[in-house]
Amino acid sequence: GNLLVPSSRCRKSAACRSHRTYSSAASTSAAQVAWLDNSTGPPADAWSRDTVHVAFGSGEAWGQLARDRVCFGKEFCAQANFLEALEESDSPFGDAHWDAVLGLAPNISLADDYNVFSALVASHKLAKPVFAFYLGRGLLDGAELSLGGWQEERMASPLVWVDVTEPGYWQIKLDDVTVGGQPLNLGCSCDGCCQAVLDSGSSLIMGPPFLIKTLHERLNITENCTGRTFPSLGFSVRTSDGQVHNLTLAPEDYMDRELSEGTEYCWPHFMPMSDPGRGPVLVLGMPFLRTFYTVFDAGQQKVGFATAKQPAISAMPPPDAFVNGSFVPSSSTEHPAAAAAAHHLEHGPGTSGVDAGHGRGTMPLLACRGACYKAGVAANASLPK
């Protein structure tokens, strides 16, 4: 995946001016790069170089190529190539509370040398070419990125491993989708059928319109859901050793439920998506990744899933709510995102940051549900997309 950072030279875009920017002039290890097919060659002059366009969600950015020392936390650093944005669209960058975009897909970078995680692996700083995500259910539950290994204490079940089917993405094959334990019989036996992509940058579960429509019908979720119960939603996968395993989401995993003046309202986390050019795929975003602690093994081209060990909901008031289509944090005297980051820095597993001697480390992330917060949050506490 690519790393996109707003440049201090990006003066015309309001999206850049409202964020922290990267200044190559302030770095002793920075180098400008002329062409995509030469990862170290400098430009002969200001005009003899590539200008690269990238699309991101609903927006786009234009930039030039650079190389510098890129660090995860303070310990895991490597020389890596990235895109220095000189222009960014207002949407989604202008209102975003994150500054940069870090892609962690295995093989869809601008060019071979523009995968930051691969550069980190090549630096031999990691015990294994592996990273893992823990995403808390709410803003106060925190989130973590682990490098070089994974955190057993974040798992409520053993890992099950599934082979990656498409090396460009963290893409796997589904055997079927189930509702209430009953298969939908999607016809997944053919080659290339029933593909799913894991995406930490997606806040929803997205898929072909026919499948999303089927899920709405079979789950039978209505906006006014007072007193109603709903079935589970499962994704059947075939593990690396040939066993069929169902990754099951409870109703509270795939939808939000709000009580207002005696009436319960429900909103499912599903969205139809047109064909992205790779055939129909299901995108498993935040609802799935909050439910399952997920390990990404770039060396073995496998993905591991374990039920995430989430804190007891009864231990604290709901940290956020879904109101009129938007997530809002609960009232608190302490800044919710800052509190989450501080809690993990002080108390979370492996949260001292990094055990560099063993090539493994964990760092806190800022868990975003609808809004992220700038004030009081450490620079390394933003969620990679």
C-alpha cells in the first residue's frame, strides 16, 4: 500500500493547510525522486519528474515522489518511498481529522518500492513479516496496531488461518454467507467467486447490490426495531488446512441500536457497491474487523482470524451513539479519543510501544467512528487506512 502525506509545498489546497504537513527541507534524510521506475534517482530540475494522481474514496490527490526515513512509533524505521501530496480535494481530506493515508495492502502500490510495510520488512527490524489490528467497539475501547507478531491477550479464541487468493489485496474466498446459521447458497464453488477483501479503511460492510439487498431481506432489519430480535450473520471460509469455519457476527456487531423516548431504532452497517473492476467482491470493513482480531501475514500470504476480546460493555457507559445518521461521543469530562490513547499507552498489552530487541511491538491507534479528534492525541495515534 502507498503512503500519502500532505506536503508543506501544498499551499493552494485548503485540505493541506488545515493539517500537519511534511517538509522535506526540514529532514536530513529526505530525497526527492524523479520517476516511478527509479526509486532513488533524483530529478534533474523542478520540471523533470513525475506528477502522480491517486484516487482515495470520494476524493483525489496529486503529488510528487519522495524518499525518507519512515517510522512506526520510534523504533521501527526504514527508508521508504511515498507520495508527497501537492494538491488534495476538499472531500474527504478537508474535514478529515487524520493527516496522512497509509495503505497496508500487499501489492497495489504505485510501484514496487512504494510499499512502506515491505520496506520495513526489508530492513530486518521485524521478527516476522506480520501485522495485526485490534479495533475496540467504541471510542473509549481503544485500538492497536501490532508489528512483527500479534497479541494473544486480545484474542478470545484461537487463530484460524485462511489463504489469500489475490496477492494485490488482502483478499480471501468465502464458501458462503449465512443468516441465522443457514447458508444463502450463493454458489461459491466456481473459481474467483465469492471473494472478500479486508479493509481497515472502510467503515461498513459493502458488496454487490444483489447481495446487500438479500441481506436486508433475510435479516429483516427495520428502522423502528422496538422489542425485536435479529439473526446472526456469518461468513463461511475454508481454512488453510481445509476445514470450513464460520466467522459469525451477532446483531450488535453488524448494526447499531439506539433507544430514544421509548422507541428503539436500528441501522445496519451495509452499503451496496458497484463492481470495482475486479468482479463482485464483498468488502469487510470496521464491523467485521471490530468483531475479529485479524493478523495479516505477508510472508505466508495468509490472514488469521480470532474472536476479539472486547471489554465488557457493562463496565462503562456506551462510549458513543448513532444519532440521526451520525456517530457522537458520550459526554465526558475527559477527551474520549485522548483518553483511549492514554489508557493504552499506560495500561494496554504491549503498550510501552516496542520491544525492538525481539522485533515485535504494539502501538495505540485512534479509533474513529464517524469523527476523529485532533486535540490532545499523540502523533502516532491515528488509524492507517
